[in-house]
Amino acid sequence: MFKKTYGKVFKKKAHESVADAMHEMKEGKLKSGKSVQKVTNPKQAVAIGLSEAREKGAKVS
């Protein structure tokens, strides 16, 4: 009856921001804040993507 989902499900605009952040992380281009350190943790990449989506005004639950 109900489809099981694994993990978080975000709205479309938030999902796009998270996908972009994950893609940048996998390429080694995602950086944490103003620092020079590269992000290697997927959870941190998701947090950065959600933060960027919030800045753009997307609804994030």
C-alpha cells in the first residue's frame, strides 16, 4: 500500500542543491565554508546542500 523510502526525502529545489553538493564533493571541489579544506564526508555535503537551499529560499523540512 505505502512505498517504503530509505533516507530523507526533500523538496525538489532542496534535492537539486543536495545533488549538486554531492557531485562537487565527489569531484573534490566542495569546500567547507570559507576554509580551504575539502569536504570528504557525504553527511557534511548534504548539510551544505541543504544550507544553500535555505539561503535560496527553498522549503526544507
